Amino acid sequence: MENKDLHLIDKQYYLPTFNRIPITFVRGKGSRLWDIEDKEYIDMLAGIAVTNVGHCHPKVVKAIQDQAAELMHISNFFVSPIQVALSELLVKISGLDRVFFTNSGAESVEGAIKIARRYAHSIGRGGKIISMKNSFHGRTLATIATGQPKYQEGFGPIPHGFSQVPFNDLDAIKAEISDEVAGIIVEPIQGEGGIRLADKTYLEGLRKICDENNIALIFDEIQSGIGRTGNWFAKDHYEVQPDILTSAKGLGGGMPIGAFLCNEKIAGAIQFGDHGTTFGGNPLAASASMATLKVIVEENLTKAAKEKGEWLITKLNHLKEKYTTITEVRGMGLMIGIELDEPALPFMQLLLKEGFVANATAVNVLRLVPALNISQEELESFLLALEKVFIIKKEMTNA
């Protein structure tokens, strides 16, 4: 069977929520993918910042296999040894006090909103949540209420109790502060918004405002966490600690698992029955996550992400000097955006033809979020392919 055959069947049965690329991947190893026609690709997307230790890392695979043969799922009414170990590790690396496991990033944000409101109500405040323009926190009804208007179209009425202000604008935040505000949610690095970094003074200012007004500060680190930026979390670069932090994507190395963490102040407002989950943090997912985090430690992948990211950004800025199509290169660690003066989709499509998987986001930004253990050789091959794509695109434009 060929790529086009599977694409046609998929279009017949799957809800048309994704404008699928007609490529069917069937195998992966490290930063390599193979499609059903056995064409090989170098993956610069990692499932959108998910396979942080590469595809099918042997230690993650073994952890999943061993756990699947022993116990895959129990109710969260009972204690799981691997979930206990994972809870302890996440608390230690985050510097927060409590964790709750979920199945996805959107579910983590929903939980963060709930506990922020629960805390606010416990001290007599309202439940309003302030988010930033061009943010992305998920696709559920509450998370689209925090996000971009284009994701809200056709899904009204949108839940109330949310407002948006410009990113990196403290004055806009101050103008929104009242006794009705329960929390402020922000991505230290906006992913879907085009890899846009928060200013250090901005996050410090948010922390100060939240402290002064007893408001919960929520950091969405679903894309920027788990070693991607060269630290466990992007917050560590800024030296600003939130009250609540959301995680998912890279947390399970490909296995669906998310989490939200909070400090003891927020946790103190939670009572038995206030929140729950059937599958969140079950033994199988927790085993995959624990193995993934151990690999990041053992292979020193936070350091690798920092060094490779700095090298790649330098090389991309050299390309910027040669090709005026590139207007800016932004990023931290291996979370990088190449802003173009035209739509990024055609460049993504040309890269696919060359055997490289990347992603177009925010219309004109080429997003690169490869595995943290991608090899130097693979990165160099990508740069050669990218320059070739710029040349091809220029010739197409001039033709």
C-alpha cells in the first residue's frame, strides 16, 4: 500500500479536523522516520515537541513493555509505585510541591484553571483568568477561551470569565487587575504563537503583581518543558517560579501523559473530590514518563539541547544574512522559530520532499523542535536541505 492509498481511506473515516499531509509514517528510530513506502526522513518536529528523547528510545520502549506485562491500569483510588516515584521526581525538578497527572496538555490547563479558581474562591476573589494574545493552551472549550479568536469561531457560547491582553505588556495586565481575577496564565515561550519569548522583566513583573494581589500565576510549559530549552523548564532560565505549572508533550516520550503542579498555598484549597481522572498517571503512562526523564538525566540532554540550540541558532542567523526571506530567528535551546517574510507552508512542503519534517506555525514561522538527542550530523544535513529549499523557492518565485 502507498501513502496516497492510506490518505484516501483516512479521509473517508476520520473526522476532518486535520488537513493531513499525505504521508503515512510506520517506523521511527531516534530522529529518523520511515513512511509506508520506506522513504527515510529526518524529524525536526518530534511530534510537535513530544519525542524529546527520540523515537522508540530503547529504555523507554523496555519500560513500557515491562510495565505492560505487569500492570497497565488501576483506579486512582489506589496507590501505584511508579506514579509515586514519578510524582516525587517531578516535584523535585520543578521546585513545586504537588502534582496531578492528566492525559494531555489541554487537560492540564483545564486543571490549572480549576485549582486557580478554587484557591481564589477560598479567599473571596472572583474566577477571572487573564491570558495573552497569540497564546495557545489547547482545544477544549475553556482552553480556547484563553486562546486565539480563530480557534473560537463556530463554538459559541464561549465560557465567560476570561480576558486577553497583549503579550509582554505589563501595563495591559495592570489595567485588568481587580478582585475578580483568580489567575494569570502565560507561556514563557509562545509556541503556536511563533516561538516568541517572554521578556525576563515581564515574567518578574507578573510574579510581583500576582504576589501583591494574591493571584495565581500559571506557567504553561507544555511545549517548552522537559528539557527542551536547555533546562527542565523555561522558567528556570528566567528564575521566576509560578504558583501552577502545566506539562505534557515531552513528558511521556510519546506516551500520552500530562501533569499540572502547584505550590502548597494553592494545594491547600483543594479538598477530596474537587478534581479527578480515570486514566491520568496510570502505571503504563507513568512508566514511560519515568523512563523518559531518566534518559534526559543519564544522557545529559538538557545540556545537549542548550548547546545544539545555540549552535543551530547561530547557523540559522548566518543563513539570514544570505537570504532576505528570513526576517528573524528566535528561540531557546531546541525550541526555534524561523520567521519569514512570506507564508512558511511552502517551505515546509519543500523540506518534506527533501526528507525533513518541520512545521509551519503562526502563518510565516518555520518551527523546529527536534529530539534533544538529535545528532550533529542530522542537524548539519537539515541546514544543507534548508538552504537548498531557499534556493528552490527563490527560483520558483523568479520563474
